[in-house]
Amino acid sequence: MEKKLYWHWLNQVSDIGAKRVKKLLDYFGEVQGIWTADQEQLKRVDGIGQQLSQQIVASRDKFNAQEQLEKLSKFQVKVVT
């Protein structure tokens, strides 16, 4: 999956704002690391508890990269990272 799609996915997770994104990036290094992290790893990040870590993991199952690419293309939306 393209890096911009990882960012698109992360921005769609509710309750994840700029501060939590920074904490997640500080911990995992890159957005792909957040995508591949399991629930236990996510819970180690300050501000990410049981409920939010479950939400992050569940959001990956709901995220359809191909569908998102088609939607972005259809509406000529560019993802800026």
C-alpha cells in the first residue's frame, strides 16, 4: 500500500488528532509501523489505551485501499502528507 494511503487511513480513525499522531509516530517511527502494530504495542503509546487501540486495529479491517484510491481519483483529491 502506498504511504499516502496509510496516512489517509490514520486520518479516518476517530479520536486520533495531531497530538496522538505525533505520539504514535514518535513511538513507531513511520505511519506503516502504526498500521502493522498489534493492540498490545499500540497500548504502550502514551494516550492510547485499551479502547483506542482496539479502535485502531478494527479500523484496518474496514479500510479498503483500492476503494479509497478510486474515490480519491473520482473526485480528483490529492493526499498531502
